[in-house]
Amino acid sequence: MNEQATQGIVAVRQNMDYCSSCAVCSTLCPYEALKKDAETGKITLDVTKCQVCGLCYANCPARVIDILYYDLDSLLAYLEKARQETASDTLIIMCRGSAPDIEGVAELFGTSSFIPLLVPCVGRIPDEVYLKALLMGINNINVLACDVDYCRFERGSTTTGRKIIALNLLLDQLGYGRDIITLKRHSLKVKVDANLCIACGNCVFFCPYDAAELKSPGGITFDLSACRGCGLCVAMCPAIALELENWEQERISQLINRFSLEVEPPKILVFRCQWASFPPLNGQPAPNVRFIDLPCASRIDRFHILEAFQKGVDGVMIAACSEDDCKQEKASGRAQHSVANLGERLGQIGFKERLHFCTVSPRYPEELDKELEQFSQRIKELGKGG
Amino acid sequence: MIVTTQKPLDEVLGFIAPYSNVLIAGCDGCTQPPRGLRESKTLSQLLELAGRLQNKGFNFKVTTVAKQCDNYLAASILKPQMDDVEAVLSLACGIGVQTLAEVFPEIPIFPAQNTHFMGAEEREAGILEERCAGCGDCLLAVTGGICPIARCSKGLLSGACGGSKDGKCELSADRDCAWCLIYEQLKKQNKLHLLKESRPPRDYQLSGWRVTT
């Protein structure tokens, strides 16, 4: 990570005055960012390894950890506001890794009226949020977590499962009943249209998880238990025969269409890996910027980039994780390569400067803002696109 | 596979500039990745953007053919789509383009790709190299599966020349000496004696221009 960024705001901090070195955080941390020093017994934080999952924040018994996104105060403020605005007494806490869109979530839980809370990992929700939600008059709390082996933060889903069992036991003793918090696990995976598949085998080469197999005769099959939903195969399929649940080509096209109409010039569209930057709760983008979250930067489809330009967007930015931070086996490197490839072709028609690929991390929240500011400036100088 | 690369977009734009209704025909055949439906769509989007800068509007139809070099397949897929089409932009190799030109003699067919050779790709490096020269008299059984005609700069048939150095060709330090590769391969297979056997002269007529099935 560059030096400049490390000097700026950091998303996770320890307040060592309260730390009793219990090591709950270092036991939970999936990335060895928090470690117990063998000599001093103190817990140390190596921010460069932190992926801002928030497991340490949610589970530290002494509240030593400060976290910038989705901390207790902002979660509670969000719930208070949503409770007033929504007539529903049902809360659905969703992990962005496995939650379909609002309609999809409604279908999964069989309810159309609920308070949605979308977070980068349900494992980061502290106990207090569940308890305070009940105090606010919310009577049903549903949690949508990723399937255990689909969890981008490795331990987020299992930790949530245990937390909910413990909370339900506690709530039962308090007289709220045993099943007040329910947990559903889900994941979003590839879909094949066998009628469109031309059996070229590109997906076999690109899949980071060896989920695709091409047999001759027999064609393509996907081992869905191995698929982890990065979307790289979908973006690379020469026959447009693959789709990723919730990130279907048509759905993204609709978003591009809507955003291109509502955004102010100079129009900037950012395709953002949902692990590269976390949007604040209740945050609003600048009037000339819109974000489309992707499951991984590798789902970036050149079709969508070009479509944005066709719809009058002046600049397209792709915000990805670095290869080292990538939750999908370095698939972001493939994304970088394919964006560079498209950039070279766009260069032939004078559009190259209007496409920008950058790598950012939620651990340095200013990174995305800086990239966006520089890119906006460049687009402003370039003026109106084709 | 047959190796092709995209022509510069301004060249392609020059081909289709006089026309408005253009069919972009992909080919799902030999290249990897195939220049199929996705590539046809991408090209139509790029050309539309380029055309817009020149105040030129196109009406593109995009489609793909399983193998453009098969005149029956090409005709059956494309004929029903040819109403109002003034020109076709083909993403196939030179063979596919020529097949379409035969199937639709009244309509101009333009290549969107340059065709290089029959080759294979080192995918991680993204490098494509010629592997077969289509000589009609395959030698691979005695050369350890490495073709000296396609892969030796000089197409030598009886061993390395004096320009082979450290396993590389004298013409380019990037290029492996095919005869060094053949030697190493035969050594692994304990078949170095093959190099000492004399072979009758090659029949160059076999490379020919026409064969019958």
C-alpha cells in the first residue's frame, strides 16, 4: 500500500487503554492483522493486513476497537430512522456478499415489508444492535448470511451463527421466546444457458475455483458447490451464455440506464468491487457520480463499460481491490487486464482517457475519494464525451 | 486454433463508412477465445461510439455463426438475417470472410480481423505462436511432436543450422531453436536414433492447393 495512504485516515484503530489482552480479536481475525505479541502479551494491529471485516469490532468485550464503517452509533442511528420511516417491525440484516436485491430478499423471507440493513459482513454486527433493535419495537430479526464456505471474510458466517444461538438463548431466558432472531444462509452463483454455450472452454481456464468442467462430448458443467460467485467466467464468456445470480447483464444494464438519466454532467459512473470500498449508511454520492457495486471487480463486463459511454456517461471508473486484497483468488488482476485491453481499443477511437481502473481498500477510506476526485477533474478537463 | 487479431478500428470504420445497415457476424470456430456473440456486440458498440464522433450513425445487427468457413452453416444462419443488410463485417479468419463472399456475392464482406497463422497460446503470458504450417506431409511422428517447418525460422528438415545458440534462434533471442527443442524432446523419449535415420525427400506437391474428400 502506498505511503501516502497510510498517513491518512485508517478505518480500524485500537484504544489500548481498555485492552485486557484477552485475545478474542486475534483469535477471530481471519487475516492475522491482530496478533498477540509473544513477549509483551499485548495485542498488536497490522493495518496493512486488515480487510475491515469488523469481526474484532463486533466481538471485543472491552470495545477496544474503533471502526469507521457501520459502528454501533451509525447502525443504531440508521435503525432509529428506518423504524420511524418504515411501518414494519421486521428487520433483515443482510451480508452484501450473498444478498440479492430487495425484491429477491423479500422473496427469500416471504415478506414484502421490512427494514433492510445491508452490511459488508453480518459478522460485524455487535450484540447491542440486536438488543437495541428489540427495544425499538422490532419484533422479528432475520439475518441473511453467506453459506459458510462462501463467506468472503472466512469466519464471518460461522461467528454469526454462534452469536445468534447465544443471543436466542439469552432472549429466551428474558422471556422473548427462543426464535426471535432467525438465520438464513445463502450464496449467489453462476447460471449456464446451455442453449447459448458454444463449449469453447474459456470458463474452465478463467474459473479461480476449478468449478467449470468441459467434457467432449457433454459440454460444460459447473460444480456449484465449488463456485464462489466472482463472476469472472460471466464477463469472459464469448457466447454470453453465463449469468451470475443478482448481477445479471440485464439488471446491470437497467442500473446504467437509470443512472445515466439521473446523474448530472460531467457524468461519472463507478463500478465498484463491493469489498474495495464500503459506502456509508445513508450516504449520498455527489450529484455527478453514481456507483454500481459488483461482486468482485472481475465481474466487470466490457459490454457495460461501452454501454455507459453509449448512454452519454462521460467517464467510467473501476474501483477494485489490489490482487493481494482480492477475496476471489486474485481475480481482480484479471479485471485489470481486461479493462486495460478495452482501454487500448478505446484509445483507437479517442475514449481511453475516459476509462480509469484503480485499486483501493476500505482500510484507507480516503483512497477512493482521492481517485474519484482526480478522475472527475480529468473528465471535467476533457469535456463532454462522444 | 487459427490466430487472428483485431484490425485497427479506423481501418474497419473506413470499410463500413459508406453503409448504414451493417451486419456484424461473429464466428464461434477456431480462435480462442472465439470471436462470437460477445465480440460482435463489443465491436458494434466501439464502432457506434467511433461513428458518433464523426456524426455517422450505423444500424448494426449482431449475430454469430458456429463456423463461418462452412458454407452450409453460414448460409443457413445468415440468409434469414440479410434483409436490408448493405454490408457484412466478419469476425472470422480469412477463410470465413471468403466463404461469406461466396455465399453472398452481391454484398460486400469486410474482415474485422487480421489472420496470422495456425498456432497456440501460452495463456498466462498471452503469447500466441505458430505451430503448424499446413504442409500436407506431417513430420511430427519423427520430430518428437515439434514441427520444424513452422517453428524453425528456416524450415530446416535435418537438424539445427550453425546459427543455433544456447537453444535460441540466431534471428531472434526470443525465439526457441526448434531443432534444439526436438533434440531435447527425443532425448527424453530415448529416441535420438530417429535423428540419424535418413528419410526420403519430402513430397512438396502434398502441400498443394486442393484435396478431395
